[in-house]
Amino acid sequence: AFQVKIASTGKTYDVAKDQTVVQALQARGVDILTSCEQGVCGTCITRVLEGEPDHRDLYFTDEEKAANDQFTPCCSRARSRLLVLDL
Ligand code: FES
């Protein structure tokens, strides 16, 4: 499990092993627009201010993934214990 922090509110949320970041936030009333939910379309792309995403999408190039400044919360996770999201 890891945590995501919403930069605009400073609130931190746990993401359980069996849920996506989108699901974890939605359960607390924070909605992220999604479409494919499989890492293909790019609809859910969210900027990452701190932390290291664990990219599971098929959307970004390797270079974009290595930059660690955005990720797809419908399917990607975190390598670090905390991701700070530009939301
Ligand atoms: Fe399509 Fe996340 S909803 S990439």
C-alpha cells in the first residue's frame, strides 16, 4: 500500500493493494475523469509533484515515464511510499 497526497488540500489518502488510485480517491469524494481505465487513453493523466510513480500504462513513452512528473492513476501505482498529486 502507498499514499497519495492532494497538493491543493494537503489531504493524504491510503491506496490499498486491491484498489487503484482513482478508486481510492473516488471513495473519498475526489473524482478523476477516466475513460479506458486500462492505461491506454490518457484521459486520467495527473501531474505528479513528488514521489516516484510505478507506471503500468501503455500510453507514455519510456522517456515520459522516466521523467516521473505525470502518471495514469487508473492503473499505475507508486514505487515511493507517497505520491503528491497536482490536484
Ligand atoms: Fe485511460 Fe487512465 S483512464 S489511461
